Amino acid sequence: MQEHGQSRVLAYPDVPEPLPVVCYDNHTHLEIEDGEEGLTVAEHLDLAARANIGGAITVGGDVPSSRWCVHAAEQDARLLAAVAIHPNEAPRYAADGRAALDAAIDEIDAMAAHPRVRAIGETGLDYFRTPDVADQRAQHHSFERHIALAKSHGLAMQIHDRDAHDDVIATLRAQGAPDVTVFHCFSGDADMARIAADEGWYLSFAGTVTFKNAAGLREALAVTPRERILVETDAPFLTPVPFRGRPNAPYLVPLTVRFMAEQLGADLAEFTADVAANTLRAYGPFDGIGVVTA
């Protein structure tokens, strides 16, 4: 790992043992780390290749970060992009009027036509950080428009759902969910996982599934059909055990994959191959992947 400052380097965990089969990080935020204070995109993806993580989807949350994601995916074939107005950003755009929010979503619509954009996300509802009812109305309007965008472009949709499970499900059912619907950083219980399985939705598990207080997530994992499981980092957040509290990165995906395979009593290579196949089925192929043999 190249040094940009000794304290920052020490904060990152070592690269874990590579997975036996190539896998992918289907949700990360590389723009947060890009630059002098963090790893560059190339550094992230080079480290990921050492862990047999062949690619990542970098995810936007507003117009500028979505533009950044598209540009980054243009520059490195190991990267794909997702674009959206995050539910917590929707009220901020709407503070200047509903037309301002719609104008921002129109910009997302234009970006979604780019061939390196493979998902609309992250979108959804968040009642934890947005308890105000008026702000929640802006979230609902934005969510519904993003659902329509995903369907019109034939793209996957990545959902942010925090303290809003029932309303997210109700909205998806009322509007008609996109063919590929992914619950990013799934935070529901086993009952919700069963609903998702019945609907044909994907559940993406982050490092949170490794946390000691996440028994409910592990129960949800246990009832999720293998063909609906994805993995993510949500980097630089939600670093898995035993490095919780330190910066996260796509190269740490193996920690979560190994944990999930052990929880399920699954063969690691077979489980990894299944998750990788799910990722490619949901988002399409990556190009220019460099992997290691382990």
C-alpha cells in the first residue's frame, strides 16, 4: 500500500487472504476516499485484485458524486457506476422547490444512459435521518421517480432502506419493482428476507453481518436463497470484524464472504462463485478484470 501519510496507512487493515474464486464489491463509495487524504481509485482496485476482488460498483448520492462515479468508471474497466439522489439528499434539493428536485433527477436520468452505469442507486427511504414528514414526502417522490428510471433504462436498482422497511416494500409493490432490485446493506430480519425472496429481490450483505449485535441479520442470511445473496463493503463505512472502526475498502470483501460462508456451512469456493455469478447476473459484466489464483 502506498503511503500518503503514516497515520492513514496504519489505519487500513492488511490485505486479507485472497478468495479462491473472483468476487465483486457491489456497493462502495470510492469518491469519499479519492485524493490526497485517501487511496486513489487505482490503489483501491489494485489492492482489491490482490484479494481476488475483480471489480466494484461505485455509488453516487447526489448529482456531483454521481458524475464522479460515471467518470471513474470510464477511466478504469474494473469499475462500474450507480447514480442517484440519495433519500437524505432529496429533501435538500426539494428545499428549493419540487422542481429543483425533479431537475436533479433529470440529470440522473441523463447519466443513466451511459454504458458504464449499471444501477440506479442508492435510492429509497430513510426515516432515521429524515424524521420530518414533509421531508419524507420528498423522499417518496424521489424514490418513485428513481424506480421509473431504473425500469426505463433497464437497470438494476440499489435501495437504501433505514427504519422504513414497510414503506419501502409497499412502494415497490405499488409502483412495480424493477426486474433487478437490490437491498443495499440489508438491515431487515428473517421475515423481511423471506418477503424479498418471494418477490425475487436481491439482498446485499455488508460488514454489519459480522457484528456481534447482528444476530437478526445472520438469521436473515440463513433464510435467503443462495441465488439472491450479494456482498458489499459500503466503504469507507461498516468495516467487518475484526477491523470494525477502521476504514473499509473493496479489498476487505473476503472477510465478509468468508464469514457468510462459515455461517451457512458452505464451501467457500462454491459460495464465492455463487455470489459472483449473482453479481454479474444483476449488473452485467465487468471488463479488464485482473485476478489472482489461490
